[in-house]
Amino acid sequence: MRAVSVRIGAAAVVAALLAGCSGGDGGDATKEPEGLSAAEVCGGFAKDAPAAAALKAVLGSERFEDDLSKPDKAVARLRADAAAPWADSYRPQAVKYCGLRPVEGGQKDLGIDVGAVGKGPYLGPELAGKVTSYTSGLQAFSSSGLAKLYFSCRREAPARTIVVETAVRGPAGTPETDLEQRTRLITLANAAARQISEELGCEEDGLVTGMPAPTANPTS
């Protein structure tokens, strides 16, 4: 009986060791996916369905790596610009609100810069024929590589009203005939602008919910 017990004990040890060696597959099955989801990037600006879909389509991935994003610094700079008077020579500096790459790597990347700007017009006649305009904020327009959206941020005194520019740079090499890419980029600009407006406590920003609709380019 004692010999049988020893054999059973040894067999149990071997079985445990084999289970440990083969546990890699089971561990991989429960392993957390790499990178960030659309809802997690840059403070969650792309958590809503239209923005999440746009982000996935632009970068060709459902998981993302952060690339030197500074959302808190960007909002703090805007808050400071709204609180301080501007001299004639003052030129507010844009800050990289969000930078992303697909977790699989590759050449695609996306950047969102935000900053306070002076009075428009923001879309000149020489550019109007090369972009698509959209209804959101003061003015919104996009090519297939760059989208810009401007909205007015009015805050309680003593803060001054400022105009915020949200600029989204998409992956290089997208054909200008890709009109869907223009809508994706402006959707991301709108989503980021909405989050920034909420954090700043802006009133009457004119930003739409979801996906901005195309509209005629301004004539002046």
C-alpha cells in the first residue's frame, strides 16, 4: 500500500508540472488585450459610437498606443488663455491634445492639437474649394488629411470668451477623393472639441452631437 501511495503521489506531481507547462494557452486566453480601446484614449473623447467608429476606421485598428498626448496640459493652457488679457503681439500656442498609433504598429498615426486663436475668417477662399465644410461650432472643414473645427467658449467672468481651434491630422497618403475620410476626421475633431468644451465649462459652443453634417462652404 505504501508503494502504491508513493506512485500516486509522484503521478500527481508530474500531472501538476505538466499542467503548469501547458498553462500558457490558457493564460493567453485570459490575457488583457494590448493597447487602449477607443473609450480609453485621451480622456475618453472617442467613447461615443460615432467617434469610436471614426477612430477605428482612420487608424485601421481597435487598439491604440498613446503618442505623447497631453490633454490635461492642453485644457490648462486654454483655461489660462481665457483668464489672461492678450497683448497685440500675443500668439497662443497649440498643445498636442491627443496622439495615437495603432497598437499593431505601422506608418499610420493621428494627432489632435488644440489652442486658442484670434478672430477669423478661418477658411479663406483659396482653400474653400479644396475642403468639405460641416455644421458644428463657428466653422468646421476637412480635407482627407486635416480637419479643423472652431468653436466659441464663453465662460463666467472674469474669464474672457475665446475661440478654440481643434485640428486633427490624419494618416498621410489618404487620397483627397476619399470623402468619407473627411467626415471621419471632422467627427473626431467634433468629439474632442465637445470634451474640451465640457471640461472648460463653455456656454453656447454650437457643437453638434455625434457626426457633423456636410454643408455649403462659406462664401466670404
